[in-house]
Amino acid sequence: MGVLDYFKSIPTMSAEEVRRFLADKHPDQYNLVDVRQPAEYKRDHIPGANLIPMAELKERLHEIDPEKPTIAY
């Protein structure tokens, strides 16, 4: 990852757009990443979401398939 990658625009989706996206795709077709803390994840999360807390994201990027769209929340 180069310094210019930090300045790339990142597409965003509304909650409704995410719902439609998830409904139209098989879970194998995307990465769903919950970047909250473990206690928040345990309390409630979107089924199928992988917990990768924000503070661990850089070290755990290898767990996210770069060939698939990624939804992080």
C-alpha cells in the first residue's frame, strides 16, 4: 500500500443499499467486516460478519479477500 492509497475515494452505501446488496449476493461473494469492539459484536452483529476490530485491521488485512467487495461497519 502506497501513500497515495490513503487519498483514494472510498465508495459508501446507505443502510438500505447494504441490505439490498446482501440480499442479492451469496455470502461467498463478499467480505463483511465488523470493525467494532468484541463486546459490541457479542451484543449484536450482522449474521456472517467477521469481527476485526479497527485497532487490529492493519495486522489482519490478510483475512480479507482483496478480490471480493468489502463491506465494513
